Amino acid sequence: GVELHGFLSYLIKCNLEGREYSVFGYKGKQVRDNIHAHDVAAFVHAFIDAPRCGEVYNLGGGKGNTCSILEAFELAEGLTGKPMKSTYVDENREGDHICYYSDLSKIREHYPNWSLTRSLEDIFREIVESWNERA
């Protein structure tokens, strides 16, 4: 993860290394859903097994796997035991929005055997473990 992409990985990396994380606008209350790569791959596999031509899906973590940046700080701190260092930039990133999470109802209707297998806490824990293994 880097500053503008892979927000969770970058946030946790900053926490573990004691580096400052820049929060751009919305007072850190912007909400995103988060999905594990395993669950993305599982959906792609389900789609390959039973393609539905012309369909469009919004794949993400859904409402249950959402968190704001401030909530992500708390989760990271809880797992690492380290305080989050951050600075606030009083301007949101261009094109950013306050809240986004994917509506998974169409995916679940078309692919009832697919489901999310990794919770938000699982995702955080795995990222922390991954960064610790690299250190």
C-alpha cells in the first residue's frame, strides 16, 4: 500500500513504523468498504464458472466491512499496541467522497454460493501479520 492506494495496508504500515499518516479532509470520517483479495478471487472464480454476459457488479466488502479512517486508526492501534500518528489536511482529495460501500445484493442473488469469508478484523490482522513478517 501507498498513500493514495491501498489505504489499509499503508495505514497499518505507518502505524507499525511510527510514521505520520495524512488524513485528507472530512475530519477522517470518510467511510470505505474493505474486501480481502481472497474474496475477490473467489468471486472471479464463481463468475468464470457461471458467466453472466452483460452484467455489471460492484464488488467490495459491503456494509458489514466498512470503517472510517478514524475507526481504522482504532483497529490498527488495538492490534499493534502502537499509537497512530497523523496529520490533518483540511482539504479532501479531488474526487473523494464521504461514504462508499458496495451493495452486494445483486452478486448474492446471481452467485448465492459466493460470500465474504474475511471480516474487517480478519483483514486488519492479516495485514499486521504480513507487515511484521517483512520487518
